[in-house]
Amino acid sequence: MSTEQLKITLPNGDVLQMPLGTTSGEVAAHIGPGLAKAALAAVVNGETVGLMEPIVEDAEIRILTDRDSDALPVLRHSAAHILATSVRELRPEAAIGFGPAIDDGFYYDFEVDEPFTPEDLEAFERKMSDVAAADQMFERRQVSKSEARDLFSDDPLKLERLEEFEDDEVITVYANGPFLDLCKGPHIKSTGGLKHFKLTSAAGAYWRGDEKRQMLQRIYGTAFHRKNDLEEHLHRLEEAKRRDHRRLGRELGLFQFHPVSPGAPFWTPRGTILYNTLEQFVRARQREDFLEVRTPLMYTKELWEQSGHWGKYRENMFLVLDNESGEHNMSLKPMNCPSHHLYYASETHSYRELPLRFVTLDVLHRNELSGALSGLTRVRQFAQDDCHVYLREDQIAEEVQFLTDFILGHYAAFGLESRVKFATRPEQRIGSDEQWDHAEAELRQALESTGCEYDVEEGDGAFYGPKIDFHVTDSIGRSWQLGTIQLDYSAPERFGLEYVGSDNKPHRPVIIHRAVCGSFERFIAILIEHYAGAFPTWLAPEQVRVMSVGQDWDESAHQLVDVLVGAGIRATLQSRETLGYRIREAELHKIPYMAVVGEREALDSTVAVRERGKGKKQEVMSRDSFVSLLKEKISTRSLT
């Protein structure tokens, strides 16, 4: 051990003097035996590391136990390593890829001849339990590139990754028992720390995410420190399956897909009602303060070169072949920004007009990888409530407050809770560092002036500017990134946008890109799963299903439907099959209200009302009262 001393600063401010090369585990032991026993990993100068990694410079250190959320990714990364250990023991021919921790668990990729079966996953899970019970230590070792080549000579996927390292780059491997993995870490101390885990599914995944490369088999799993946390998570997964919008969309007759148009939904009559109702709600909220415009769907590459998309985004665009030139020099629009800039530039604007908010709900196209397509959440054709605000720099804070309130109000209307994140400059970007410094400072200051609490996501901004992202939480606790407010100083320069100031001279505006739903398709998918298909009355494609007890009262039931439809209520009559069958069918279709007409109701001009979710309970009321009840539910957009 070196005699050189390090200054180790603890969270409470205490400073320890310890030898160079001291590990986090040794720091924990120095603090106390209880902490050493409970320690799982550490945060050293802001980076999560394993307990066995040497500390080579003065450091601020925080020891992680199972009470720290930062320790969970370490446990899950170790679980992925244990999964690879188990697969290698049972299927030694499997080539191993990589296995990171992810938001709700972990995965590991393998190259095998045949897809894994559910029985395979059960066998791997049993073997993982055996490996955990063996309590094998995770041993970290630093090796040279040539040594690593020798260690992984039989692993082509690992060798490919090794070639991306510089010759003098630090390379680490981790071993537990006979299994060795090329891995940066960190890991928990031993395999025995994995107690509560579950393998959840297997799916195909292209090597390195490249659809031109070989298909691997990806095994997903999850792990928790505590049994009840695992059980709650597995319950949420089951609930998510029950709410899967792809299944409910089919069962409720909302939308469908066809292989001749991958990634583009066909909306059924019922689905179209749902879609249009959402669109009408969006339009109504924007009627006073926004200007809706429609713009072309296809543009030449000159526009995309001017905007920067041709260089930074072309692989995600649907290119169009020009018959005259024989080149792909046009594209369907993947977003509305450049078209709005063109429209703004077509007229002279005064400072008194600003802010100008242009919004477009046109269809957009993005060339998503076929393997990434997933129901309505990842499509190639979609529509956004896409808005661009042209404003003076001194208006940024006020505008961000207005847009934040607008976006949060939208989510509240659907019973969606939300939180805010601030995203900074990405590696791939346009504009100077000075421009980014200024944009980030302006947007952060505007966000803080709203009073909203926020998290920071480093490097997750748009390629042209920093942004505020809005994440909503649905009824089963899942987070979805939806709305955004993006500040853009680059586009006004690229498009030469101006306004005439109070000094009668031209000035450069700034631009805010704003979306609320993100895309209507994805937002509808989230709503389907949030409500489990049981939409609130105002949003439901069919709000009332009327049925008569028998044919003698069909006419009275028809009259009720006419009254409801005349009042603007979406009502239908079902008169076939038995009453019990019709009731069950209405329940399966999650209709908010059933209105039953029998002899008494026909004579008294009343209706027996069954409300969704209240079982067999029904209330007899006058037809006028029923209409009034529904109109109030719809006009107030009641969520109950």
C-alpha cells in the first residue's frame, strides 16, 4: 500500500486521511463494521463504483446500502452478470454480448441458434438461484488490451467490442467462480447479494442496435433488494399486460395495423371518434392564444439542409426520389419546425405582435427501424400538436410560465400527474458553445421562475437547443415522456428570421418548440393503458348503450336514443340477443352507461341506468335527468 495519503470527504463533512489506492469497501470498514456489512457500492466524486475499486485521488464518497436508490442499478447489473453465468453453464455454445441495468431491471444479449423458450428462462432462473446460493465473490481485475484478447478469444462479440478500445485504455474484467466477463462494473460484493429477482421475457434484438447485423436473443429480468418490492413490481407488470393498448385496442375495436403499411395505424370508426375527440379538445384549448396553420407534407433537401436536419436527422427521414434528377433530394416532413419558420419569414413582423404561436396538427413521417415499431407508442406515421413560438428574448420567462401552465393543465384534465426535467446540450449538436451557454442559462432561469421542481438530464437536449421535458405518471406508476419546451437560438440565424423592434430596426427573435401530447397516437396509447380502456364519459367513443328488455319496448328505446343523440351524446341501440348477453357485451366494451328500457320505463318515460364499475346496481330516473347528468359529465370532462 502506498504511503501517499488521500483526503476522503464523507457526506457529513468529516475528512479521513487514507492511503492512495484505498477501496470504498475499506472506507466503509473504517467508518464501522455495520456499514461495511451493509455496503453494496459507493459514489466516488459523483460516479458509482464497486467496493473493490481503488481510489486514486482525493474524493468525496458516499457508501451505498440497500436503502439508497443508486444501489439498485448495481444490484441489477450484477443480476445480469449472474444471468450470463447461468446461460453459459447451461448453454456453453452461447456467444455473450452485454448486459446493462435499465430503468426497471436488466437484460443480457446472447447469440444462439434458436430463440429461447419459456422453459429455457425457467431453467436459467433456477441456475441463477444456484449461483446466488454459492455466494461467489465478484473479483475485479484490470488487464491490457492484448490480455483481454486472449481471455475472450472464443467470444466474437466481446472481441469486436475490444477493438473499439484505445491501446492504452483501462480495461476491466469481472470474474465470479469460473465465469469471466468484459465489464466496466460496478458490481455488488458477491453473488449472494442477489436474493429477489425474476426473468420476465425474451425477445430478439439486433447486435449493437443495427438492423444490418445479426439477431441476438435478449433476456429481460428484474431484481430488487426486498421481496415485497419485487412482488409489487411483478404485479405492475401483470397489470401492464392487462392494460396493454395493443390488446385493448383490438378488443375495443379502436385501431388495427396491416403489414402493407408498417408503423401506420388504421383507425376504426370507434377509434376515429376517440382520436377526433382528443384533437377537438386540443384545438379548443388553443383557439384563443395560438394560430393554427397547415403546411405542405414534402420539401426539397435545401430546406432540410438549411434547418440542419439533412445532416443530423436524415437517416430518420423518408426520402423521396426525384424522377428528373434521379436523386433522393426531397423528404416527407418528420416535424413542422422548418415549415413554420418559412411561414414566419414570409411576412414582416413587429415587436408588438410577439409572441406569435403557430401550431400545426398535420401528419408527420419518421423512418423508425422496423424492429422498434410497437403499437401506437412507436410508429412511422403520426400527428403532433406541434407549436413554434416566435418571441423576443425578454419574453422567454413569461412564455415558459404560460406554456408550462398550459401543458400541466392538459395532463391534469386526464388525471395524469407530471414532473419536469431540464435537458442540456448533447454531443451531436449545432451552434457554438457560447450560444449553448446562453440558451441553457436563459431556459434554466425561466424554468426556475415557474417554481416547478425539476431534475437535470445532462446531454439529453435537442441538437439545436436545451429543453424542458414533461414526464407523466399513469395510474400504475409508469413514467412517460410527453411534452417539451425547447429553446432555439440556431434556427432564427439559419433562416434569417427578424422582427422590427421599437427602435424601427431589425432584430433576431428566439424560437420555442412546444409539444403537449407528443404525438396523438402515443398519447392515445398512454390513455388506453392509463384508463385500462375505461375512458371517462367525455372521451369514450360510445357514451351510452341503450337496450330494451324485449321487442315490445324497442320503439321507446329508439326514442331515447334519438333524444340522447339530439343532445350531442354518443348513444347506440342494441336490440338483439338476450338482455343478459347485451349487458355483458356492454361491460366488455367498457361503455360508461347502460340505459335499459322495459315496460315501466316505457310507460313513465324513465330509464333504468347502470353505470360502469357499479356492478348490477341501477337507478331509475327521468330521461331529462339522465340527459342532464350526461351533459354535465361531458361538459365538465369529469374523470369519474
